[in-house]
Amino acid sequence: MPVSTELKNLIDRCQEDYQYQLPYYQRMQRYYQNNSDVVIEKSSVDTTSTSKIKNNYLKRFIKEEVDYILSVPITYINQDMEQDLEQVVKYQLAHWKKDHDKKLFRRALLYGKSFEIYYIDKISQFSSRILTPLEGYAYSEDDELKLFLHIFKKALDKTGTKYMDVYDSDKIYHYKDGVCIGEDSHIFGEIPVGVCLVDDNENDTLFEDIKTLSDAYETNLSDLSHEISQYRQAYLKMLNVEFDPEDLPNMKKLGILKGTGNNVVVEWLTKNINDNFVMNTLKEIKQNMYELSSHINNNDQVPSNNSSLAMRTRQLNLENKCKSNVDAMYNLIRDRIRFLFKYLYILQNKEYDWKLVSLKFSPSLPQDDLMSAQILSQLPEGLVSQKTARELFSFIDNVSFEEQQVKKEQEEAMNIDLDDDNE
């Protein structure tokens, strides 16, 4: 069935906007891959060397934020009193790669957003594919996704053919070099795409915050290195020295200069470079990058006996920033669970309520378990449930499993006591 004129016009407009934005996102990718403007642009003044020092704080800060938020596995909290939705979600997503969320979140922090296409694989498992604005384009109206474009090339296709899959609420339209070559239906009843939107303003990203500072840092560091390695801090001053250009290789090899007369002068004319000024400039640029990104320099010396509370206070700005980023990941995973439960309803004719699954993100910070234990021991009995108490301790990864283990051990101990009484 041919694509309607209205849909075709919308797809064309989306493609135009995608092509318009693509160079901006490609630039972000370059910076993350250590190919900043400083590295790839050749100076019109500096003609003796093209080597540049790469110092990728953008990648460092993004990885720090991802590790801070997702190093500890996300906890699914079941709020359904009749069904264990936590185990349902974990079982259905057990085949996913362990670093899936980290990869997706890294891309979201770099580009400001990333996408997740949901599909059913060859063995009927609920799966997903991560996309970035380099390969995907989402068109929304009133916060509702209306159309999604997946633009790609096939790895072994050397012809340069461009492929595109267009998703709407019912179908997937397949394009090859701009021509629709077929369509397939999908089962979800809406566009099967989750969006991890860190910020809807493309200028409000870590890349935009530190790009110019990063360029300045790499430029100054590279220039300083060239001053040292290529004698740029000095010029060779020669008076009353005559030689032919053909003599230069021999003079270089022997290390001898031949002068005439009594007024021969051969000496270095050195630049007066203020070392403190250079180092202070680099230090100031570096400090500004840390401040604008709300990160802390972990190479700074801190007291070895700092408590977990003191360490957490030190990272307060980073924690507040990450809380905003967590919301984007929270929204995406909730959509993921919603699509999963849609599929399970079709597959098993069993209805699960995705609203009864909440999520808990635990920041990767040392926890003072001794302090938590002391607080719990002083609370009135019945004020806090055992499940909530277990969630406070860093060494308990799976609260539900731990609860089952405790019950099992208690039952075994009770059976042993009964056997002893019978004897």
C-alpha cells in the first residue's frame, strides 16, 4: 500500500530537519572521540608541527556521571500486592547486555538525548536497539511521539545505499535511497520507541558548557609543549657568520659554525616566558571546566579519615545535577516496562500494571553502614519495615531475595528445633 501524501510530506520535512541538525551532532561525536577542532584544524601560523595534545575532559565527565548513577544496578520496586512484578521484569530482560543502560545513558549525556527501539527478536524475546540523533529522528506534537525515523547504512554494503525505517503507531515503512520498498506491521499499537531526553534544549548539554574551555586548554597545552620540544622558546642569533645553504647539512652533522673576523656572535635569543603565568592559566581553565560541569577533581588531596557524609557533601553539586539526569533515565525505563507489559499481554494474555513498578537509583558513593545500623537500633519498634531497613545497607543488592533467604533460614531453624523437641 503506497504511503499517503500527508505522511510522505511529514517524512520529507523530518528528513530535512534531520539533515540540518546532523553536522552539529557529528561535531559532538568528534569531540567525544578525541577529534576536537583544535586537533583537526591546522594553524596558519604554526607550520613546523601539526601534533596536538589531546585532553578529553568531555569524555571523562560523561563517564563519571554514568558511573555515579548506574554503577549500582537499578532496583525495581514491586508495589503490586498480588504479583511479583520485580521478578517479571528481571526475568524478561535477563538476556539484555549488562552495560545496555550505561551505553544508552552515555549517548544521552553527550547528545542531550538518545533513543531505544523496541522489537521482538527471532526467539520471541522482548529486545531493544540503542540509537542516537546520528541515526534517529523523533517527531513529537504536544509531547506525544508521532513519527520516528531510523536512518542507517548496512555494514557490508559498499554501494553507499542509504536505508531508512519509518515508524508510526501501526506500521514500519522501509525505504531504500528515498524510495519506499515495503512495509511491516508491529504489535505495540503506538510507536515502539523510548526517548531518554536529558534536556529538550540542545544548547544545554555538557558539550556546550565546556567546549570552548576544552579548546583553550588543548591549545595552550599543545603550544607549551611545542615551545619546549622544538626550541620555540629561543632563536639562534648569529652575527658575521656566512655560509652557503649547501653547507647546512654538514654543519648540523659536525656541530660546527664558521665565522669571519673578530665580531662573530653566536648565541641563543631566548623568550622571557613566565612559567607561573602559563601554569596559572592552565589551572584556571581546568578549574572552570570542573566548576561548570559541577564535577570535583578527585586528584585533590582530602583527609583519609573523611566520613561518607563528608564525601557526599563534597559531591553535593554533582549529586544535584545527576538527580536531574536520573529523571530522564527514569522516564525511559518506565516506558520500557510499559512496552514490555504490552508484549506480555499479547504473548501470555496476562495483564500487568506498569504503574506498580517503581525504580530506585543508588549513587555510587561509600555508605556508612555502621551509622545506618545504629540509627535503626534506636528507632521505636514498628516504625520502619524490615524491607525498608534492608534497603539502607550497601551490601544487600537484592532486597526481595534477601527477604526470601531470611524466611528460608528461619523456617529451617524452626524445623531443627521441632526435631530436637521430638527427640
